[in-house]
Amino acid sequence: MALRLEILSQRSAAMPASSAPGPTLVSFAPTDSGATRAPAPAPIAEATPPPFVGPLPPPPAKPATWTVTDTLRRGDSIYLSLKKHKVPERQLALLDLALRKVFKPAQVRPDDYYAITLDTNDVIQHFLYTPTARPDQPVEVALRDSLLVGRRLTLPLERRTQILTVAIEDNLSNAISQAGEGDALSALLFDRIYSAVIDFQLDPRRGDRLSAVYEKLYLDGRFVRYGHVLLANYEGQQVKKIGIRYPDGEGVESYFDGKGESLGRMFLLKPLTINRITSRFNRKRFHPILKKRVPHLGTDYGAPTGTPVWTTARGKITYAGRKGSYGKMVEVTHQNGYRTRYAHLSKIYVRNGQRVQQQERIGAVGATGRATGPHLHYEIIQNGRHINPQSINRGATGQPLAKDRLPAFVQHRDKLLQLLASPQRLTAGSGD
Ligand SMILES: [Zn+2]
């Protein structure tokens, strides 16, 4: 009987309780019969005790660590969430010290998640914090030589190339969203590729088509964000523009048309990403507050307070501060006698004398000065005369690629165009 019990207990120890089915135990029953027990091995075991080989292994005690996983809620902090799970105060202070070197508490967002492992003495062994916005860049804190050390990880993303064709019904971002893609893809097209050559308020017409070859980045099969747009092709009634991502003379990747001419210009068409123009340039406008005709020498962009405002051209800051009815205002001086002004800002991120790049963030939309609501007032002045921001790039051409680089560019272009014409391409939208 003793032998049989031993077999059974070994058996059940080797298998998880849930997967040790009854019939297996039953199959051992015959060993209980007189026939198998007859040789009585017990006396032999007594005669030759096992040789001593060293200290006994430690008993398989309770688990050496415990792990908690949780997701941050609105108003939560890492500290508050871990405190709820009874992580001791002293350990939280050590964790904070290690985290602080690689992570700012202000970066914490609701829905970020973490896993923390502590030993039986409640000493933190490992902490992994994953921001939902950047799941490929979690923050890890691990115990090394009894010290908690933090670092930011970069997990490899899987890159998938996608092809999309949409036709415009009302506007391009709606068409893209109806095709199942996000605003971030529209923003890449509006703000990165076509920002100097297509005015998406004025140029699109119903039935215009846009095709794109672009990358989507995945982590463990889940979409994380868009990679590069390799090719975009806008085929409209007012404007036709192809944009191909290719390294310029300095090796910086930017966009070129089919002939290898840059889509970049001295000025961008817009100083922000928002697409709603509330008041256009007008030399004879009736002013809603002053109740008289006051020329409107700029363009107003209605946008929520805090929307980033960027420079439309490279230059030097020649004013940054309050200026009468402009409220908080930034003025940038550019080449060829140009100046641009960005007014009614809620925040200014630059100082007088600073050099700025094209599309560098200089402030945020607000309602300071004479403004009825949050909006950006944008002006372009050339040699003392205001000009219409919407006509700034009319007739301007882009820098061409060097002649000796054209053959390689043409090859690259044709490869992408072939991909676009391939039968597996995904199509969406209507207007055929
Ligand atoms: Zn204005």
C-alpha cells in the first residue's frame, strides 16, 4: 500500500491538479494486487541506504516572488496605483529614484499599464511600465546588485507596407477615415508631404483621388503607428502631385515629384495642422468688434487653445511677447525681405534672436489680445507690404535632385508605381 501511495503522489506532483484525470489514478490500482507487491522491495532498501551526496535540497516552499499587473485610470499615478497593491512605501521611494532617471511623471497617461514583481520580503525585483502611446518603448526597472536600475527599452516593430486608394466625397481626411485609416495618416499627407504644394481647403474637388504606399508598424500583431509614406499620388482637377520619399543631397529623406523636384518650398502653406480657416485675407473686411471696415491683413485659423503653431519658413525670431491687439505674438524674419507673424497665442516657446527651422513649434493657439475666441492670426509681410498667405507659393518650384542621382531615383519611383498598380492593392472609397 505504501508503494502505491508513493506512485500516486509523484504522479500528481508532476502534473497540474486540473490535468490529473481520474482514469490515470485508476490505472495504478492493479499494482495493489498481491502479485506485483510479492517481491517486497522494502527490506532491500533497508539493507543498502542511498549514499550521502550532499545537503538536502531546500523544501519547495511558497513562491519566491509575487507579481501584480494593472492599468492606470484617469487621475492615477504609478505611486498611487502601486500603493493600492500594498507595495511598501520604502520600495516605492527606491522605484521612484530609479524611474526618475529615464521617465518623467508628466508622461503618465490613463490606460498605460505595468507589471511589478516583488520577492516574499516585498523587495521589488522587476517593474515594467508600458505607455499605450508608445508600447514599443516600455520603461524597465530591474534589481541589479541589490540596486534598482531603470532603462528605456526599444522593442523591434514589424513593418508592413500597405497600399490605399481613396476618392474624395467631401474632404480627404473623411475619405481616409472611411477607408479605415487614422487621422495620423492624413496628418502625414497634409503636414509632411503636401504642406507646401496643396492647399487642402481650396484645391480638392469631389472625385479627386489619392493613392498612397505607406508603412504600418506592429508590435505582437497589434498596430502601433504609421511608419513612412513612401509614395503619395494626388490626382485632382485643380492639382496633380506625386510625392516620393527619397534622400536629398544631404541624405535627409524628403519628398520629390515624379521628375525629381522637391515638394519643399521656402514657405509652408499653413502654420498649423488644423484645416478650418475662419477668416481669409481681405483688404475690405468689416470688423466684428470695431464695427467698421478694417482690412484683414492675414489669415485666421480657428483652432482649439493649445494647438501647436509652427513657423512656415526658416528664419530668426525678431519679436516674442505681448504686442497690443495681437496679444502674445511671435514675429519671424526670413530671407528676401519676408517676415511672418503669429498672433493671439496662449503660449510662446521661443525667445527673441533665436534661429528657427521651417515647421518648428514656436507657440500654441490662444485668444490673447483682440480676439473673440481662440484662433491663430497669421500674416506674411514682404518689404513692408502684407501679402495673402494663400498665394505665397503660387508659381514657385522645388529644388531638383542632382542630375547624377536621377537614374537611381527613377528606378525607385518606378518600383513604387509598380507596387501601386499591383493587383493585391487595397482599394476603398467611391467616385469611379
Ligand atoms: Zn486675424
